[in-house]
Amino acid sequence: MAAMPITRASLTDSVIRSTILPMDLDDILPKRPDDPLVALTRQDLDPFSVEELTQRIAVLEAEIARAKAKIEHAVNHRANAEGLFKR
């Protein structure tokens, strides 16, 4: 087997991979062990078919859209309230 040549790109890639730490899900997820997000992120995806994974992604994307809409509503509500009280 021939040795792979060392290039600037391969060195840069290895430095980036060695210095970037993966995100720890415990830092961003709720602390309750019974939280559905915790269970969802720890679920083994191996048993799922491609179709099941595609359906899962669609459901998760719909939930993301719902959460974004809630955030937008909350931001708009706050801005409206602040505008009302600044008069």
C-alpha cells in the first residue's frame, strides 16, 4: 500500500479536526433525564429504514418550524408591548 502524500490541505484538515471539539449535547439539552429531547437524541437509528428516517426528518422539521413560529410570535409580542409602553 502506497503512503498518502502529506499536503497542506491534509495538514489543515487534521489540525481542524483535532482542535474543534464536538458539541456536548448535555450542554444544550434540558437537564431532566425524562425529557423527550434527551430520549430522542439517544435513540439508536440503526433499526430504522430509509423511509422511516425520512418520515422522522419530516416530523422534526415540522417541529422546528413550530418552534420558530413560537419564537417569532414571542419576539413580536414583546416588541409590540415595548412599543405600547414607550408612548
